[in-house]
Amino acid sequence: MKLWLSKNGEISLREQLTRQIMLAVASGDLRAGDKLPSVRELALRHKIHANTASAAYRALEEMGWVESRVGSGVYVREIT
């Protein structure tokens, strides 16, 4: 999964991350059952705060795009 985040953009990093993951799912780059990087891994890879990554994952979960499995990680849900 490739992400392009602009720290100087008008859109918050959390919103950029959320939208790009949604786009990756909608386009088929991410499929149902795919595991997303951990919050820590995502934060380190893109040099963002872990709270930003966590907030994006929470937003995606609330919208039904992903599901969090305790002790296992965050996975893409089947979109119907």
C-alpha cells in the first residue's frame, strides 16, 4: 500500500490517510481480509504521530471500511 501524505496541505494528515485507504479499497489495491500496517509501523514509515494513524483507523472502522481484531491488527472489511 503506497500512501502520499502532505504535511503542508490544507487537508489534515488523518483525513488524507483515511481517504487514501478508502480509495485503495475501492480501487481493489486493498482487498477484503488484507491486513493493514500497525499504527506504530504506519507512523514510523510516514513520519507521523501514532495518534494520527490511530485516529484514521478509528474513523475507517466507524465508517465500516476496516475492522480491528484485538491482538491481531486492523483488516479490510468486505464492502457490499
